[in-house]
Amino acid sequence: MKNSALPLVFVLISILGLACPALALTPREVLVIANMNAASSKGLARYYMEKRKIPKENLVLLWMTDKETCSREEYDQKAVPRVRRFLKDHPEIRAMVTVYGVPLRVSGPEYSAQEKHRLEKLKDKKESLKTRLDKGQGQTDALKKNLNQAAKAYTQYKRSLDRTASFDSELSLVMKEKYDLKTWLPNPFYPGFKDHKGHITKSDVLMTSRLDGASGKVVKRIINDSIEAEKEGLSGKAYFDARWKYPGKDKRVTGYAFYDKSIHAAARHHEKSGVLPVVLNQTQDLFQPGDCPEAALYCGWYKLANYVDAFTWSKGSVGFHIASSECVTLKDKKTNIWCKKMLDKGIAATVGPVGEPYVQAFPLPEIFF
């Protein structure tokens, strides 16, 4: 859900590894969702289910667009009823896995008449002030101040109407009849919201995950690499790419600096555990090509939509890059966004936004790792 651990504008690409016996999902607790209108989707779902010994009946087949974005109407009419019906008949399900071919994104519904009217009024005010300023019709400083205020009000209101969402995060609330599409919903499973009294409770939320990539070949590689890593163990190095030096344990920081400090905390935790060798970069520059052989874990920021080919990924590797819109597509061959390129190059699991998440929507590295 929106805010911290599970934002609505995020996609998690993984295969629900069962490496921890105490918390492991059993195969019968996993529902797999494929799209009959997308080539290879059903076949990949069956392949995964066979590898994970998930019962054959734990498969829901959707008939919807094979594009990466579906409409809110299509999601509500073609995905929700089928999934909800299965979950009501199978209360033991704890997690859902969407498979290659299921859309990444759900577009927002049409603006209401009231929303359109208010947006037009704010736009007209902004344009009127700009015209007056351009023509010198009034006191310049006052007009500039008013124009800035009007532009800010227009931008903020338009942003509040953005109801585009991650398909998978919407799916996590599939059993909830109604919830606000415009706001960030605190995830009750996130430690920071353990005392939050919101209308979303733990019983409303299901775990979701995704098996996806540029091709069916990539998806099969993710499945096989992850299973092999679970059997043999994850090997390699942990790479953490902070932007600034560690500010000190007791210094209070916010925003970007808060996440940068969390990258340091994740690196320090892994250095202390001694499970994997740790490489920490704390300069303005990102890791450069060739800097990160045998990458098993990774977290860094901020090269927007411009993957740096610094890594050779170990089998079963896990990592994410903190930057906007890094999972708007997994199919576009021309893109250089981080999620797609990391999956193309060999990572097994990653997290990425399908829109503008703002930094507070990302999981905190020290908790995630």
C-alpha cells in the first residue's frame, strides 16, 4: 500500500523464496495468477507451480489486456471478481504471485465532474496570472508571487488526483471492498505503523509478488536461479551505494538523508553479521562499470532511468535501486531503467516503482535486507 513497506506504485519481483523454515509459506498457501491473453503466461505459471509443488488448482486465469497497463474498469471487472472468488473459497491462501503477461499498472479512473471543474479553475487562474505578468499588467513582484502560488496549487491538486497504481499492490487489497485511491494508505505490516489506527488492518492485506521480466526466458532463469541459491546458499558480496558519509548514530535526519543513513545501517549490519563481504561506496558517484563482481545484495541511488552496468549478479541475488519510475516497463527494449536492466543482467529479485513514488514509499534498506 502507499507509504513505506508496500506502496501502491510499487511492484515486487520475486518468487516467494521458502528459505526460512520458521516463516515459510507452504505450497498450498500460494495462489498463482496468469493472463490467458498473453503468450507464455499460463505456461510459465505451470512451470513455476511444478517447481514449487504448488497444487494445480491454485491457478487463477484472467482474460484481460496483455499490455503493461490496464484500465481501472478492466481491473475491477476482469481481475477482482475471479481472484476474490478463489480467495473466499480458499481461505488458507497467504500470498499471490502474478506471472509474466499480467499488467504491471492500473490506470486511474476518470476525473469526476467536480474534480474536472476545480482543476480547470486552478489552471485558468494560473494562466491568467501568467498572461498579466507577460503583458506587464500589474506590479511585477506581486504577480510573480501570486503566479508561483497558483502554479503550486494547480500542481498539488493534479498530483492528488493521480490514482495510477501497481497492479500487485492493488491486488494486496483485493478482499477490501472500498478504500481511498487518492491517498497513501499506511501498511499495517510496516513496523513504523504498528500503532496506527487506520481503516486498513492486517486482515485486509495479502502478500503479493511477481514473476516477470522482458521475456519468458528471463522468468524461467529467475525461477531456476532462486531455487538453486536456496539449495546451495547465496554467495558473493553485498554492495551498498550511499551518497554521503555516515552522519553518526545519534544525528536526526529526514528525507533523502534518512534513506542514505539507512543504506549505511544495512551495510553495517551485514559487516557485523559476517555472512557476506560488504563493499560500501559513500561518494556522490555511483559504482562504475566493473566495480561490483559477484553481487549478491545491492542497494543504491540515484541515477534516474539510467542503469549503470557495474554488476555481475550471483544466482539468487537480491537488490533494488532508489529512484523514480524504475519499473514503468519491463518490455521496452530501448529503456535503460534499473528494474528491467537488472533483471536482464541476472538479478533474481528486485523492487521498483511503476510511477512517481517519492522516497518515503521505498522500503527502508536496513529493514528490507
